[in-house]
Amino acid sequence: MRFARLAALAAIIFAGWLAPGPGDAAIVKSVTSGTASLPNSVAATQVALTGVDITKAFVLCSTRTANTTPDVALYTCDLNTGGRAGPRA
């Protein structure tokens, strides 16, 4: 009987530990948007973002192409401090 009570208490403590804690909602303070044309090249295309603290930013990217075989290309987005080997946030 004592083991059952201890097991029940342990289960309640474990469930309380797994329960989500209070948190703050994210607030978007500003939005920067634009477009960039990518050349038919493997070279990176840099897009300057002025006035953006990348430690508090995220990037969303989408692509649109007139290419007849768009599935043979790979497009990625990278938010960094600039330059090819810039440190990432």
C-alpha cells in the first residue's frame, strides 16, 4: 500500500514537471520584406537588411521560378552578419 502511494506521488510530481510553464508570447515589432533576383550561378546573393538585430530576428523565404525544371535547383536562406563566412546568429 505504501509503495502504491509513493508511486502515485512520483507520477504526480513527474506530470507536474512535464506540464508547460508560463511563457511570454512573441511580439513582432517590425517587418522587413523585399525581393531578390537570383542569378543562374552558385554564388551567394547577399541582401542587406539595415536596422535589424539578427539576434532577435528570423527569416522566411519562398521561391518562384519560370524554370521548366525547378526541382533541380536548391535555394536556401541564411541570416548572418554579412559576408560569405560571417558568424551566424
